[in-house]
Amino acid sequence: MERCPENRTPILLVLLLLLMSATPVGAVVNADALLERLYARMERGSFGLGDCTGSLYVKQTVELEKRNWGLDFIPTLTRFDKDEKHYLTEAFYDIRLMEHLLPAMKRKAVVTSHRRGSGEMDIVMGFVVPSLFSKKILRPGFLSPLHRSNCAYYQFSADTLYSGGECHKIDFVQRFDNIKLLRRGWLLLDADCNILALRIEGSDEECSFSAEYEMNGEYKNLLHSVSLRLQYDFAGNKLNVNVDARYSYASVQQMPPLHKRKDRYDLSAAVDTSYVTHSVGDAVQFAAANRPLPLTRGDSVLYERKGVFDVKEEQPLEEDILWSIGDGMISGHSFDWGDGNLKMSPIINPSYLSYSSSRGLSYKMKLKLNNSLGNGRLFSFTPTVGYNFKQEAFYWNADARFLFDPLHSGSVSVNMGSDNRTFSSVVLDRIEDSAADSLVFGNLGIRYYKHFYFAAAVKRELLNGLELSVGTKYHRRSIVGHRTEEAADARLKDVYRQLAPHVSIVWQPRMYYYVKEGRKVNIGSRMPRLSLDVEQGVGRLFASDGTYTRAEADVQYHLLMGGDARLYLRAGGGGFFYTNDVYFADYAFLRENNLPVERNDEIGGVFQLLDSEWYNAAKKYFRLHATYESPFFVVQRLFPKARLVENERLYANLLVMSHLTPYSELGYGIGTPYIDVGFFVSAKELKFHSVGYKITVSLFGD
């Protein structure tokens, strides 16, 4: 007799229950469930670590596989010896880690067999000091697979060999072949989702790497050791770099989850770097007494052969002078003395050399002097010089600032320099009288004026994020060239002087900050930034010409959209009111940048193709800007191997003013580690106007 199929059901249920009972209760084999628990712990801040102090030892060995002799003439790079292929460097640091932010570090000693420089130590430190609980895990900018906002960029899987044990292993690989993503790796967690170990592999524009991080057994989620392998291949130099690093902790402060600060916007406890590291004297003796890993016989022989343990010969004076001249040409410098510091940008610096189809070629150089006066007070002086080759114009600026109330950003500033060339309000009348479709600036007989200005102001933060500045500006505008018959106008003079009291208010609510050495330093806020700028021209006072009121408002908002995508929004407007006699429509927020700026300074809020005359061609204006930025937008999806694309940007700009109703620009840009390129198209009154491009180079930093 055949058994009824219905009778099989209880047997299957019993077998299923027996199978479930054989599985450990705490076993979790799903990668998503493990990651969700890890993300939840991060968001609760429940890893329980506060102020941690200790030391870091880094040992770097370099094997020179192939050498580009031409790079020896670049002073900022490490110089290799003629017949030596192996090098060794040891570095010792004091560290202070607070709330799992990147640690404050003080280098105490360096011992190296390199002739000049310390190998690839600057690059190495970006990998040795990871930020495990942040959006970007490494200082070069790799997006962390451990952060919730980046989970869409990686594929995760649980290693079943670890399921049901004391720890769980999660493997991950990148979804896109991009310079901002790690290629692959794995994460080892214990039953409470504490990090036990991490391995990552990846590459950037200069090197490929693999790194293993092992956590401290006594203090969970604190690093104990780092093992790093770098294959460096850049401009013909091929190096194999091996690094072993050891962390040790003198004190570790436990902190309960979701601890409360007296002021939740005050991050001083998390970024305080006021502690002092004393000089260690002889670095070789210090290393011998403090290295946690003994030197191998090969390391000792290398040091002895390179004279590390002996007094080295001094470099010939002629070679030292030539090297210093070359160093000063293409690299930035910083000079320290007592409480002062001077920073100088490179004389030959592509980062300050830019070209655009509308503004032409321009160059800039700047210095920055800081001097501490005690109790958080600070004096700074920043001169800047530049030249625009298309305009054949030289620009300069000198800004001096004395910070007298460091806890409230109270300062007195003096600023002077030469600014953009402008034309007078007489031209505005001619523009108003011209038909929009027949307006040609070249037919208006425009007289341009060079602009010298002097400004003095007192600024103070009234509330956290709310700043008030009150001062006076003096403008002197003188005619460019000589008076011509076709440009002659009885109402115009060759020189105009204007004295104008000035008020500026800037408010950004919920501003995060920290206090360092008695000085409040604002970090930023997730709220919009609102600005109001008002200037009142006073006629007939101290031979001042013209009376006017200039008022402008501006709102900027940076919105994080998950992953590494951002949306930049800006809106504003303003104008000249209650005008009497001749004035100059020179705006504070609607300006043309005739000199190079840092790459990120022009994200949102800049018209790339607008003719320079239009910046001063209206009594009132209104503007809108939107910029969307993402590393995974179009190029990465269409061309998966285009891995050097750091960011793609979409631009949309709108300007409304007299005879421009409206002017609009659309643009697309690509950013790479070395160069940014943008392409733009513009329209006037909804009719095609022009196309153009802009190129910004970034090779050497300040």
C-alpha cells in the first residue's frame, strides 16, 4: 500500500526543526545583517573610546626597481643614490586619538639612509593612519566600505567558514573600477561587531597597495599593527615599499555611548592638539632605545654603509645653493621662528596657473605670515600678486589682520590692493537707452577705470555662527590710458574718489567649532549660509564723489546626498539704490575672477562665459546656481576603465539683469588628480550665445 503524501509533512517539519537546532543560536551568516549591526553601532557612537594617547613607530623599506634620473632635479622628491637600490627609514610619533577621529600627531625623530628626503613616508602615512569609522577610510580619499553611505559602491558576502564561531568574516569587492574605491578586501568582526582585523587592496594614480590592520587585543577597535605593501610607479620611478607600523598606548579613556557635551557644537574635546612634544635630541640614540622591532642584520649593515651611525659629510656649498634655488622655484616653503610662521607658494606652480577661453591665461603667487601674540591672539599678513595676460593687467592685494578676541573671532583688519577694471554709471544710462538686440559694448565709447581700494573693518562673532563686520572703504578709480575724443564726456572725470561706510552680516546656524590654544576655529555647518553686504557711499565728504547705497544678499547651501555625491545651491541678488551723481556698479558677490583660485573655490556660483562688461552693467541683478558633483555619474558607467575620474560635475547658472532676461549657462566638468576640465554653453534671452572651456592644473601643492 502506498503511503499518503500528506503523511510526509510532519516528518519534514521534524527534520527541519532538528536542522535548526543544530545551528548555533548566535550564528549570523548574512553579510547585510552583520553590516547593519556595524552601521548601527557607528551611528550610536557605542564603541566607547574617548581620549587615547600613545606612540606610533613606522619602519619603511624601499627597493628601487627602476629609476627616472630626471626626477632628481625636482627638489620636492626623494633623491636616490647612484649605486644603491635599498633604503631604510624609521619614524617615531606621539599620537593623540579622540573619539576615533584622525589622530593629532607630533613627529619626534626620523632615522633614514636616504641621501635627501625620507623615501615615500609622506605617502605611507596616509595608509598607516586610517580613519576606520569615517566616510573616507584613508587620507588619499578612498571611500570606506565600513560606512553606510558607501555600501552601494561595494559588493559584500559573508565567509561561511567563519559562521557560527567567535568571529565573522565579510569579503567585499568594488562595483566600479574607480580611483576612489578600494579594489577588494575583508573585514573580521567578533560576536559584538567589534573590528578585529581588516585587509584592503587598491590603487591610485601613483601606486597599488595592500594593507592589513590588526586591532589591539586589550583595547577593542584600536589599532595595534599595520602591514603595508606599496608598488609605486610614477613618471618612470618604480619602487617596492614595505612598511611595518606599531601602535602603543600610554592611556585609554573609556567613554559611555552617546556622551553629552556642554555645547553639542563644540568639538574641542575631539580635535584638541594643544599638548606639546619635547625634542628628543639625537635621533639615532632615541631610535635605538625606543624601536619596538629590532633591526635585522641587513638593516644594520645598510645603516652602517650609508653612514647613519656616523657624522655625514656636508653637501658642497655650490650644490646646496643650486638645490635651494630649484627648491624655491617649484615647491612651497614654510619658515618657522619662535611664535611666527611664513608660508610661500611656489614661484613656478601650475596650481596657480589657469586658462579659460573667456579669461585667457593668468598667474598668481601669495605669501602668508602668521605670528602668535599669546593668549590665542594672532597677527596675520597675506600679500598676493598676479597677472592676467589677456588683459595685460597686474593685480595685487595685501591683507593684514589682528585677532584681538580669539574666543569670539574678534578682529581688526586692513586690506588694500588693485582690483578689476570697471566703468562708470554713465555707461549704465547708455545701456538702458540701447535696444537689447543691438547692444554692442564696443560702440558705447566706454572709459575703463583702474581701481585701487583701501578697507578697514572690525569683525566679531555675536553668536555661534553669526558674524558682524563694520568698517569703511575708500575707492580711488583712475582712467585707463588717455582721454579720447570719441570717449569724451563732459560729465566724466579722470579720477574718482569715494568714501563708503560698510556693514556685513554672515549667519550660518549650528556651526561646529573647536577651541585651540584659546582660539575658536569654525569647522562648518550643515545649514545654509546667509550673507548680507551693505555699502553707503558718502558724497562731498573728504572730497568724495557720488552718493549711493549698495545692498546685496547671498545664500549658499551644500547638501550631502549619500556616497560622495554633493549638491551645491546658491541664490542671491542686489543692486544700487538712492544714487546721486556718478557711481561705479562694482558688486561684492557678482564678480569676475581674473586670477586663478584653488580648484574647489569655483564649485557653484561662477559664470564661466559671461563677458566681463556685464559684471558692472546693471543697477540690479538676481542669480541662481546649482552644481551636482558625483564620482559615479556618466563616465564611470559608460567607460568602466576610466578609473582616474575623481568627480563629474553638472553646472546650471542663471543671471537676470537689465538686457539679460535671462542669461544662462550649462556645463559639464571632469576632475582628475592632476587636471580639471570643464565645458560650457551659454544663452542670452533663451538664444544660443557661446561655448567655451576651462582648464585648471594641480601638480604641486602650496
